[in-house]
Amino acid sequence: MKYFAMIDGERRGPFELAELADAGVRPDTYVWCKTMEDWQQARDVADICRHFRQRLAGIPASVPSAEAAGNAQEKTVSESEQNLEGIPVRFRSMVEKSGIEPGTPLPDMTDCSSEPKSHLVLAVLVAFLCFPLTGLVAVYYSVMTRRLWSESEKRGEDADACRDMAHDYSRQTKMWIGITFFLGLIFYAFIVRFFM
């Protein structure tokens, strides 16, 4: 593995692990290699610490098979880094643990074979009792959910598209019901606070 080092305020390298001490790398020198996210002090990098300890103890450098294993690991890391290139660093471990290849679209989990709930009664209630402006939006989406589902039964080829849209409108209805409810709470709290 090749390391770069910040020595006397400038970046130098690449150096092999055995060349670091001769290049002037000390425990507080910042180093970087391909597998590292950011520059770190040499004392915080396990491979460099191990190499320096072995050098101080007079133990010869590690056997070539370990170096070959390190090169193989470097190659697999670089391949996985290429797959995760567009993903922010803090989310990469979560993506790797999920087992799903980056860029793969997630399957649609909605079961479109059953009729979605239109929530018309609830939409009308929150429109009347809470906040009429956004409540009317919820009523609109609720009516459209019913209309699209009934149209999907009449259409032959486009039935699946209408059913998908009906389920989308049902989700929109729930969202607008929630928005209307919370706006109503805020509105009534405002009235109670300032007018009573």
C-alpha cells in the first residue's frame, strides 16, 4: 500500500510502508492512502504503528504473503469504493450493510390489487372543523381516489396505471388530512392564546 505524507508543509510520496521512516514520517506526521477517508496522523494508522514497532524491535518486515493479501484487499476496497462513489461517506456503511447494490431501484411495495381507502369522511371533517383551505385539498384527493379506482375497472389496458394513481392519491389524501389537522391545532391555539 502506498502512503502520502505531509512533510514540512508539503505533500510527498507515494511511499511504501518501509520507506516512511526514512522519508521523515514521525508519529505526528499526517499521512493518507487510498483506503482512508481523510488525512490522519501516523500514530492513528494501525499499519504504520505496527511497522514502526516492528522496526524498533528489530523484527523483519512482514512476509510477502501478507503484503499480497493487503494488495488484494486494496483492490476489493477500490472496487467497492467505485460502486459507492455518489453516496456521501457517512451513509456508505449503511448502504454496504443493506446488501442492495447502489443505483438499484427499490421494488414498489404497494399492493394495487385492492381498492385504496379514500378517507372522504375524515377529509370532510378536518376541512370543516380544522382548517378549510388545506382541508379542501384533502377532499379533492379523496374524491379523485374514488374516481380513479372506478375508472380503472372500466379501462382494459390502462387499468394498472389508474390503480397506481388511485393509491398515490390515497397517500396524498392522508398527507393533506394530517397537514390540515395540525394547521387546525395551531389555528385554535392561536385563537385561544390571543382572543380568550
